[in-house]
Amino acid sequence: MTAGHGAFITELIEAAGGKSVTADLPTEWPSLSLESVVAEQPEYLLLVKGSHATLESLRRQGNWTRVAAVRDGRVFYADDRIEYPSPMAFDALEDLASQFHPVNSQSGTTGK
């Protein structure tokens, strides 16, 4: 299951400066097959810290290595605050934005 069009998490990703490859799916919480994820080839995956889905667990499931983001370790992590449409989601938003756009400590500019 993933966040689709109109889902709170999709909106947080966009507010943080990202774009979900599932944002155009017609339902808020669609179930996707692995083949659908492979076909989309997302640049990054967003996983929830402490969940059963980790980069390591996905890599142990051989088919997930067909997703370049898994093979190359391009994963962002959010904690469970991202799952609740409440004021604490703003902290999750801030955390995501800092991962999406890290600040270069020497120049004070955001990286690309």
C-alpha cells in the first residue's frame, strides 16, 4: 500500500519539495504490485523508520533490487509522525525537507 492522490502523506512530500510518483493514482491509499513500482522506477523511496520495510529487508528480497533506488541505496526515512494529520506532522515535514534539500554546512546553501 502507498500514498496516492489526495493522501495526507502525498501532500507532505510535495510541501517538503518532493514529488511522489504515486501522486496521480486515483485513490488515496492504493495497493501497488512490485511490478508497478519497478515500472515507475522512483528516484528515491520513502520508508517509515521502525517499520518492517527497510533498505536492508528490501535488498534481501531479490525482486526489489530491480528498483534502482533500492540497488543504489537512495532512500529517505520518515518517522511515524508523517502518518498523522496533526500538528506533529509539521515536524515530519521539516525533517523531510531537510533530507530532500540538505544544507551545505560550508556555504549555507542547499544541495541539489
